[in-house]
Amino acid sequence: MKTVNESALQQQLNAARTGTPEEQQAYLQALNTPSDELCVVLNTMMNDDDLNWLKPLALELFLPAVDIVFEGMGRKCKVWEQEFLDEDTNEMVPVLRCEVIDAKTIFTHDPEFELQMHNRISDSLKELDTKKLADLYNWGNLPWNTRTMIDDELYNRDYHAAIERRGDLYRWGDEENGVFINYATAKQYYDRCGVEFDPVEEARYNREYCTELFPDCATYHIEGPGTNIVKEMVDLLYKRFGEHTEPFMYIPLEAMIKTLVGSSAYIGYIQTMNEVENKPDAIELEVDFYGCSPNCLKYALQYSLQELYPDLKVEFTEHDP
């Protein structure tokens, strides 16, 4: 027994490709996103030619089309059927399996269409009802900047989930996009939507939990205009917070990141700082990170310094403790 009838699915897709917009909408709605049928059709039957009829529907903000277009531009999955033993019936049961294929997409990435969709939603943002906006946010697979725009509008409408997401954003951070953990700010948002949150307890738990972990270690290479600012900052923090145990500095990472972006929630230590031979505008830092990604320091440096020093290079290599 198969989980899906691939022959029938192919016939239905072929009919939709030449159908009217109304028939195409009915077809996509019937795929019942998300489902095994959609997974098979999207990953094994659709191609760039299908964008010719999917994109106009997406621009009408028809949610299944939006979902499929941006899902397809974002990834591709290997799809196969695997049998498992049902212990209750002692029968073999087929299950559809999906696995993301690295660096592969179903549709060619189209930045122009992303901008079209962003502008289309922006132009009608105030007219769309809250449920439609929430559905686009939750199920549209839209790019980050478009989802952020939608979420800002939902937040302005006092939509409970959007307010809670603001709290989550500052509780967990989104460093790549310039948002660093701030428990006090998280509490302000949680209070608005009735979610209990104790920033003092969260900070205490975070520190106790993180310091019990093995650290992620990284060598940071910082080079170019602005490097002297970083060097001076490390020297000052060493004088104030370091443990002066040669050759290690033991500068608390939270002191460094708080100086850069105001957050003291990142646990770790800057262990050493060394100049790079024959490169007077370069330094290397050895840093241990407890319970946080080594990316946090990279983004903190970039966020605080690269507007003034756009040519500053910040790179790191992870290694074993």
C-alpha cells in the first residue's frame, strides 16, 4: 500500500497548469497544506515553469500559493517511502519521509519577486484583516523582512501572539538581525500579553545552566580599521574585570558584549589577545562560549562598529577546548 497515488497527483497538477485561476486555487486548496500529497507534488513534480501560474496567485495573497512559492525558493527535499512495523496490528505501514537537500531549491531564488511580494503586502497592510495577516506570518514562508513587517502591524493591533513574540525575541535573541538578549525588555512585552516571566530568575538559571556545559571555543581574527578600538576595549576590560592569571585574561564575555550592545546575558570568557605577526591592524582573541553561539560576539562587534568602520573584518574558527 502506498501513501500517495503519484499518477493521480501528476494528472491533477497537469490539469491545474492549464486551468483557470479559480480552478488553480481550488487545486491548491485541495492539496490541504501541509500534507503528504503536497510534499510529493512540490518536491518531485513541480519546477520553475510552475511559477508562471503560481506567482500571480501569490500576488493575490492566496495563501497556499504564497506558501508553495516561497517554500520552493527556500529548499528542496528528498522524498521516499519507508515501511514501519505497527506494533498494535503487527502490520507493515508505509510512511512518507522527507529530508532537506543542502544547497538545493525547487524553484530558482527570485529576489525581484520577493520585493514584489513585500511591496504588495506593504501596500495593502492596513486593509488586510488580522486573521489574514496572521496566516501570512505563520504559513506564508515569507522572507524575514516581510514577516517582520507583518509582525510589526500585528503588534500595533495588539495581537496577542505578536506581543508574545516580541518577548520571545528579547528572551532568546536574534543576533544576526541586531536583536540581543535583554530579559528586562522581554518582561515588558510578556507583561502586556499576560505571560509570566521573571528576568532575575531567568538570568540566574541561564548562568547556572551555561556554566555547567563544556564551552564552545573559537579563535577570533579581527582586522582592519577599528581593530585598535577593539584592542583598547579588551585592555580596559582586562584591567577592570580580568583575573590577571598569565597567560590567560579571563575577561567575562558578558562584560564585552554589554559594552558593545548592552546585553549581559552571554556567558563565556575572553582568554587571550594576541597581535598578528606582520599585520599591525590585526588581533586574535581566544574566546570560550558557554551555552551561546560563537556568532554572538561577531554580530555584537559588527552591530556596534561596522557603521563607523565598514571595512572591519571579523571572522572566527571554532576548535576543541
